[in-house]
Amino acid sequence: MQSTPPELPKVSARYIWFMVLAQFGVFMAFITPIAISLAVRLGELAPSNQEYLGYITGAGALWVMLTAPFMGIWSDRTRSRLGRRRPFMIGGMIVGVVSLVVMALAPSVLVLGAGWILAQWGWGTVLGNLQNSTADRLPEAQRGKVAGLTGFATQVAPVIGVIATMGLTGDPLLLFLVPGVVGVVFVTLFVTLVHEDDSRALPLERIGLVGVLAKYVYNPRRFPDFSWNWLGRFLFYFGLTLNTTFTAYFFASRLGVSITEVSGIIGTLGAVGVLATTAGALGGGFLSDRLRRRRVFLVIGGAIMAAGMVTMALSSDLAFLFAGSLIVSLGIGLFAAVDMALLLDVLPEKETDAGRFMGITGFATSIPQAAAPFIASGILLIGVTGDAKNYSLLFFIAAAFVLLGGLVILRIKSVR
């Protein structure tokens, strides 16, 4: 049985707000390319091969899937004056900035893909260690609140990124670096202004290569609630990735505009969707703390998002796309915020192996991000001929996955 660690003291408002800003910055730098920048660059490099977008994003996610647990294990065992987490935030940020330049100046699809792999690795490492910090320091009473605030920030950041780059599609360097500068500024603020204890005095378990590889897996029977949360998250993010990988192309197809023109439409819809995301993330996070319930919010979040995807799949004009987008935003905000709080509730061995288990949790998002784009590329070709794409089928399947992801959470027993 998993032992219950002592309750942590509450963190300060300073910690919370700099954490929110740092995660906002990472997502603006890191997810804006998925929302629009990668599609724009791919349209310049290979205008007739939009399916390459799935291959690029899938390859990046596969790299993260293979490396994230190792990075978490390494972070857990880092002993430095800066602590365990901050050195990885700094290093990841440097790699992340380099990746944005590589993508902006890429002369070929292959180099563009290599740049995205670097972006996944660098910015993913920063995000992973920000989340490791919350596992280290957040008490149960603040998890829903902080998850709600960071969940809102991470969902809003790509929308603001798209809006900020609407007029920059003709300048690849600015298209990638403007969101990147925001990420650098906010992560730097967290690293420099939020204290982390010196970790050099902490005990150190020395493990070799075999030991590292062994920590990539665990016995699900020891931690069943963590395992059910992992599966629910996997199903949800598989559906979400199916839904979002080809969003720009989907909007362009349904509205009869070019991929460059659609950036303004997506930005406008996303800006209004901020309100729905705010309601889902903040409302779900704060209420889950107040009511001391997590599972019901995740079921509702999955159902809401599925309804939004179905609405979008059946849409043929801007009004219905607008409605479906708002519903999806509400569901994402609700699920993402409360699921993060639930993860911290059931995370095993927080005191010694938080980074390891956060890395294993990363599999629940990185595997879908690696596999779903490839699968989505195939689904788009089912039942159509010529250049047509079956976006309706793709969105129906995505809806089924996110709904199932919410329902699986009901199997968790230790959290209400």
C-alpha cells in the first residue's frame, strides 16, 4: 500500500502567480506552432502534402515519449545549489529557443521536423519541471485552484499566440520568435524570483542504466488509482490530438478559404473561446477544491468536449463552427484543470520520485501525440476520393475517445 505523506504547507500567492505566468509562457512558445505556425511553414515548404503535419507532430511526440521519464528521473536526482527543478527549466528554455529559430529558417520539411523535435524536448522539459515543482510543493487544498489557474493559462496561451502572430505569417522568424520571447520572459521570472531549496544535501540513490530503464515502468497493481487516472488521461488526450492536429486545415476546408487566411478566423474564434475556457478551468478547479470532488468534473468535461466535437463535425458554416468551438473550449478547460489536481492527489512517491511518475504520466499525453496524428492522417482518407478529407469521421472518433476518457476516471476509489 502507498503510504500517505505529511500534508504540505500552503504556497504563497507569489509562487502561484509566477507558476501561472511561466506555464502560460511555455504554452505560448510551444503550442502556437501547432495551432498555426507549423501549418503556415509546411504550406510554404510542401503545399500539396498537408498530411506531413501529422508526421512532424507525431515524430516530436514520439521523441518526448522516449525521453520524458529519463528527464524526470534525472531531475529527481539532481543535486545543485539551484535545486532539482530550476537547472532543467534553464536548459530546456535554451533548447526551446534554438528550436524556434530552426523551424523558422528550415529549408526543408525534414529540417522543420527536426526543429519540432527540439521544441518538444526543450519546452517540454521546462513544462515538466514546472509541474514537478507543483508536485513537490502544493498541498491538496490548493491543487484544484492552482490547476484551474494554470489550466486556464495553458489553454488561453495558444489562442493569444495565434492572435499575436496574425499579421506575421509573411515573416517566418517573427512568426515563431514572438511567442518564444514571451516564453523566455515568463520562465525567467519564475526561475529568478521563485526560491527553490538547495538540493545538494538530499540523499542520493545511485542507479545505473538498467536501473533507469526499470524506472520507465511500474506495477499498476501497487498504484491502481494512479493507473486509472493515467488511462483516462490517455484516452482524453488521444481524442484531443485527433481533434486538434488538423484544425487549421479543417477550418479552411469547411469555410472555403486558404490556410493563410484561416489564421485570422481561428484567432477570432479562439479569442471568444477564452471565456469558455476560463469558465471551465477556473470554475472546475475552484469548485473541485471547495466540494472536495474531482471525478464528476472530469466526466462532465469529457461529455462537454465530445458534444462540441460532434457539433463541429456536423458544421458547414461559421455559426455552427463557432458554437462547437466554444463548447470544446469549455470541456478542455474543465477536464485539463481538474485532471491535473487529481493527478497530484494520486501521484505515488511524491517525496522521492515525483519527477519519475510525472514523466510516466507524460506517456499518457505523448503516446497519443505520437500515434494520433499518424492515425488521423489515415482516418481522413477513409470513404473519400481525390483530394477530399473525411474530417467528420475524424471528429466523431475523437469525440468517442474524450467521452470514454472521462468515464474511466470513475474507477478511481481514493478520491471522490
